[in-house]
Amino acid sequence: MDEQIPELATPYRFEKSDSTASVRERFGDIETATMTDQRVNVAGRVMLLRVQGKVAFAELRDETGAVQLFARPNDLNSFERFCNLSLGDWIGVSGLVGKTRRGELSIFIDDLKVLAIARRGFGDKWHGITDVDTRYRQRYVDLWTSPTSRNILSTRFKVTSLIRRFLEDRGFVEVETPILHPLAGGALARPFKTHHNALDMDLFLRIAPELYLKRLIVGGFEKVFEIGRVFRNEGISPRHNPEFTMLELYEAYADYQDIMLLTETLISDIVVAIHGSTKISYQGEQLDFSVPWERSTLEELASTSTGLEISLDTPMEVLKSYADQFGISSEPGWGPGKLVLEIYEKTTESKLWNPTFVTDFPTEVSPLSRDHRTKPSRVERFEAIVAGRELANAFSELVDPDEQRARFKHQVELGRQGDDEAMSMDEDYLRALEYGMPPTGGLGIGIDRLIMLLCDTSQIREVIAFPVMREEQR
């Protein structure tokens, strides 16, 4: 005799015909106290439940919204099971669409399937989680209890899709590059280090995809981009998470002026797509992303902000006195370029509100940027500053292998002096440059910071689905 298979506690699948939003869109205009002959199958979580004698009502919520369920024992054989559902249970239901006498669009259900039981009660969490640590740690609950959290992540996912479409429409190809690197390079940052047992070698989680993307330019791809995670073993703050998302792109035959045009167009288009206007409110103040954005050199902005002559041509002893005046402790090995940058970041950057391209950085602090074609000791580099913080970094790429080797040597020397953010000597990248890289413009945009602006939040953890947290104390 064949062994009987026991009835499954929950089904393996459920055939949906509609979302709650599509039900509202299709039937929202029907008259009060009417019943259609249209049957729908919907699924989601039970959010509210009330039993009134021989009638029961529930609110079913899915990712698109919510709709009322109307149950009667004459229609639904499992009426008692419906009345005993717990808040948070996942169910699938079938029934006809109509409106109650009170004008509430409803699904009059005649079939119920319990898809998953909520073993942990949501309790008062339905009204929102007040403890910030719990919100980030149990994001799977927060997303159900906080429409704001769901909207932020929905915006994030939409923005990455818009970026891809924008770039692909302009001939860029999305690529993938390694996350495990034999050397930490492509940015000035402290890396995470790990070890590969089979190869018996140390590897680093990438701090930037830059050097591999530029290898692809050498290999003949003319327009490439990557949207991916990067990792930096640094502090956590409202603007910093150890892993975050970067857009990096490289365009052959372009320079940093071309990239400025691309950057302001990309971001302003996204702002309009999300908000319907180039003007948005951020932290109580207006931001205007209309193009063209302001363009000023780093030295001009620092001089205007401080009322002092802040320049690479200012004598070192004078720059050091300015640094002391602003509470900046200079370190051994710092030249005028590093001092000028530190003074700018301490006194000026946070004051730049509307989108501004800060241009022509010192060569000393830009090891991968190409020398400025008319300004000695400076490079063709810009940062896009919005609401007082860096949103993007870009430059005309350094393509000379000899000059790049000299820059790497300087970085290695800084590392010997104790700078744990300095780059290494990447011989393979230098070899790639020796095969020849055409003039190239490159760009990096912090996706998380862009979403913070679009969603009016000052906390980076709000825009990351699962931010890094301290170990949970149990």
C-alpha cells in the first residue's frame, strides 16, 4: 500500500492575478453597495482584523498598497480560520470585487489559503518601531511598519535603474570587475584584508573599482560603468558605512569638462524623475539642481570663504600658520597641496549648498589624476559638492605610465611614514598603461549619498537596506 503524503501546512505557491494597487485602479470607481462579477486572486500580509458577529473584515497589504477583505461564513468555508488569523500572517485569497454600503472597496472572499504564519507577533510594531537600533537590525519588520522606510528603499532601487538607463542610452556598457583585489588601490582609504587559503595569499576587499575599469579602457571598451559595493575599513558616521555603493564610469576620448556635463545632466535628470522638478527640499532648505552648476576652483573657494590667500603659491610657513589658526595639525610629509586641501575641507566644503563643481585640485592629493594642461602643480579634477558634502569625484585620467609610477612611489613613501590610506605600487596597472590608454575621463558617484539627498535624510543607514551594526547583545 502506498504511503499517504500528509497535507501540507502551507502551499508551495499561490497564483496571483492582481496586486492590491491594480484592484484599486481597476475597480476604484464602482458604485457603493455594488458587486461586480470580476474575480481576483491577491496575496499579502494581514494588517488589521476585526470580527463583527457573522461578518469579518481584514486589511490585506502587499508591496503596492492595501485592500479590504470581506468574509462571511456562507461564502467562506474556512470562515473560522479567517477569524483566527494573526496580524502578520501571509494569506492568499480569491473572491469577487465590490463595494460595501459604506463605500469601501472590498474583495468578498470565498477561498482562503494561509501562506505563512507569523510566529513572532508584530504587536505595537504595526505603529512603527521607535528604537533606531531595532529598526536597522530588523529591517524586515521596519519595512512593514514604516511606509517611509519602504519608500526610501523603493526610491533607491528606482534610481539605480534610472542610472543604468541613462548611461546605456549614451552608449555605456555595464561591466563587472573583481571585488577581491591583490592590492588595495583606486582610492585613498584603509582596506579590509582577508586571506585566500588555497592560493596562500592576502587579498583586499576593493576600496574602488577604478583601476580595473581603466584596464578595460586599455582593452578597447570605450564607455564602461559599474554600480557596485566598495568597502573601506574606516569609521561609522551619519555619512559613512563600511560598505557602500558607488557608480564609477570611464569614457575614452573625454576629459573632466566632458564629465562635468555628464554628471550635472545625469543627476538633474534623476532629481526630476523622482521629484518632478530640479528644486527639492533638503533638511529644511531648498536645493536647486538646475543646470549648469556653479564651477569654481578649490583655491578660489577657500580664499573667498576664509578671506585669506589660500593658494599653492602661498609660502609654506604662511599656510601652516593658517592651518594652526583653523585647528589643523599638519603632519610630516605634508606639502602645500595637502595643507590647502585640509584648509578647504575644514573651512569651506560644508558651506557649499547648491550643487557646485570644485575644480583643479593639487597634484599632491590626486595620485590618479592627469596634470592640468595650463596650471602647474594642479590636476584636472573636480568634486561635486551638494549640501556641504562630496557627492562625486572625477578627473581627466592620468595615462602616462612614468608619471603614474612616480605618483605610486610617493604613495608608497607615505605608507612607510604611517599613512594607512596610501596606495600601493600596482605593477600590473602600470603595465596596462604601458600598452597605451587613450585620453579618458572618469567619474565616481556615491549612490547612498545621492539617495540621502533625494529622500531628505541625514543618516546613511536610512538608505541602506541592511547597514553594518555592532554585534547584537543577547
